[in-house]
Amino acid sequence: MLSIMERFVAIGDAVKALGVSITTLRRWEAEGRLVPDRTAGRQRRYDLAKLKPELFHAAPSGRKTIRPHGELSCIGLKMLLKLIA
């Protein structure tokens, strides 16, 4: 099981877990699909337990996506496996 410090990750680790770009993650935040926690210095921290690819990869109608729905990067898969171990 991940410690609380390992569970909350910076934006770079979050995008690796989901297999998307930083721009995409920030767009999802602006759309209200994802709400990060903030440090005292106002840096985003994402809860790995809430980063479920199936919740985020469905593209809105009229929008094209490059990655197939539900595809997860190797790093993301490793992070998720640590959560359930």
C-alpha cells in the first residue's frame, strides 16, 4: 500500500499515470472533471487513488483523441498496481 506522501503526486507523475499531457490534465481540471489538492505553495497534487483512466479518457463529442479510450501507460499501471497491493 502507498503511503500518503506517495499517494499524492505532482502533475508530472499524474500525467504519466494517465498517459496524457499536462495540457490535457489542466483542461480536465478547468472542465471540473478533476480537482487536485494544493500544497501551501499552491502547487497541484493529485490523488493516485482518484486517477482512474476510465473516468477521464472519454472524449466529448466532436473532439478527437489520439489515444484509444482506457489506454494506460506502463508507469500508470505500475502506480495503480501499488495501490491495490
